[in-house]
Amino acid sequence: MTLAVEVLGLLAALEILGRILYPISREGRSKREARRDHRRRLSYLGDDRNSLAVLRDLYSMEKRYLPFLGWLSAPNIRLRTIETNAQGFRDRASEPRIGGEYRILITGASFAWGMGASSNAKTVAGQLETLLNQQGSETRYRVMNGGFLNWSSRQEHVVVTEFFDAFDPDLVISLSGYNDLVALSKGTEIDALAEARLLGQAVTDHLRPMGTLRALRKLLGTLGLWRLFVLFREELAARAPAARRIYEYDLQRAHLGVERVVQRYLSIADFLARKERQYLIALEPEIYSSKKALTVEEFDLRSRFLEMDLNIVPTLTRYRHDLSARLSSLAGERFQFVDLACVFDRETEPVFIDYNHVCDRGNLLVARALRDTLAQRRSR
């Protein structure tokens, strides 16, 4: 009898401990993920805000899956560093055009969305709007953020064509390219992309009937004892050596893959031309092709990536050159093109928080480069 009581007491203690150490609430999980993120140690992440707040909001942000588009933030989110409008974009409400207003839409993936930005105002879109309105012109500029995490040129095409009336832009800027280049470097087919896997998982979770085994797994997942097991498994996985990937440049894949990306951009350009709107393609910067003098923290980041991604620098750089050269050769009446690979070359302060995301300072430098590019367009 005493032994049974002791066993039950131990199980009860473990149950309580599991619930404390491994919370399954959105807030609890986001705090845990933020503490495990190596970017929290960067001295320049968040600038005027705590770096943990930037990461915690990133992990706690609720998302939804939209057919034909993919994942997007939930509408009307109000977090410390992230706010979304009624459509789910990281922006204020999309209001009707006012007199004397020039509207710019920035599309893209996590770089355009603002991974690493300490607020909506510190994203590229937010800082570009501030810079343009500081010029003293009679024109009032409205810069809208139409990007999101993990997107590629496919999602950009959907955003521009399907959300055109909501944004009503005079100019669209595609601030993107990295995710398409990584897919080329990996030789990834569409069914292996993250968005395809997530869609398959969404179908499994919400459309297929729940079997007995899956129902039991869901029930066990709420128990503290099971959470201790999952916690132990995750800690082992975190301590295990990272799997290394070998990247190689393939000439045939470069030709076909780059052309697919270019055709998506051209389709966007043709759509905007029919609407008598303008289009600028800006190839986003990343740490591999940048000639920036890296700070100690940035150098440690880059070294970490190079240990996991073997041969990534020459591979990604060659694919980037191919895409940049092709877009440069086609630029003209339908669209204009700028490669932002060198935007940080003269910068001495840290900007990169990982392979292609930047802090508030980095977003400001990109916004300045886009402002200067737009000024050159007007002068021509």
C-alpha cells in the first residue's frame, strides 16, 4: 500500500513538473521557442526593444492558411512588435486612396515582411514611407507591406493580382529573390517546398477523419508525463550535430529554374502594365554574396551557416548572378530592376541577424536604397 502511494505521488509530481516545464499554450510555447533561438543573443536585435520580445511575437503570432496563397498572419493581431490589418498583412488598414496620394506596395517573403524588425514602423515598408514623406513634396506617400514568411515569387503573383483592388498601388516593388534562389540551390521540386508540406499537413489535420490512434496521441499530448518525454526528445535533438547539406550549381537547373522565376515576374509586370501601374524588382541582399565587412557577431553567424551548408556561397552566388543578369537584360518599359547585393558594403555597424534577415538598421539602409532608386526613376 505504501509503495502504491509513493508511486502515485511520484507520478503526480512528474505530471505537475511536465506541465510547468513544457507548456502547450501559445504564449508559453512562444516564450520557450524564443529562449532557444540563437538570435536572442545578438546585441543589436530589436534595437530599442528587447530581443526576446521580437522573437516571442514571431513565435506567438497566429497564422491561417488561405487557398492559392498559403500561410498569412491572422487578421487584427496586436502584439508588442507586430500588428496586422483586417487582411492579415503587417500593416495598418488598407484605406481608400486620398487626393494627392502615391501608393507603393512592397511584396516579398520574410525580408519584406520584416523578420527582425522591432515594430511595423521599422520594416522596410514603414521606413521607406517615412523617408519619402520627409522629402517635403506635395505628394503624400503610402507604402504598404504585402509580404509574409516563406513566400516566393508564386505568392507575390497571387498578392498582386488577387489583392490589387484592396491595395490599389501606383507602384509595386518585389523585394524578394532569396527563397527562389535557395530552392534552386537545393534543387527543390514544388512538392518538397515548405508551403506544399504545410498544405498537406493542414489537409491531414482538418479534413481527414480522426482515427483512434490519432485521438489517443492528442490526449496523451496534454499529459504532463508525455510532455516530459517530448521535452527530453527535443533537448536531445537540439544538442545533436546539425545535418549538413551539400549545395551544387547545375547549369540545366539554373537555366530552367531561373526562367520559371523570371516568367512569374514578367506575368506580374504584364498585369500591372494593363492596369497602367509601375513595377520595380529589387533583389534582396543576403549574407553570402554581400561584401560587407562583418562584425564579430555577424562573422560567427556566417560561420555557423557555412558549417551546415557546404558550398553554399559559390552555389547561391552563381544562381543569384544568373537571375540578376536575366532580369537586367529584360528591364525596360515593363519593369525596372535593381540588385541590392551591395547595399551593406560600406556599412560598419551590424545588420545581419541570420543568412538574409536584418535588424532595424539594415531595413533603414534598404529603404534608403529604394528611395534613391525611385528618385533616379523620376529623374529619368
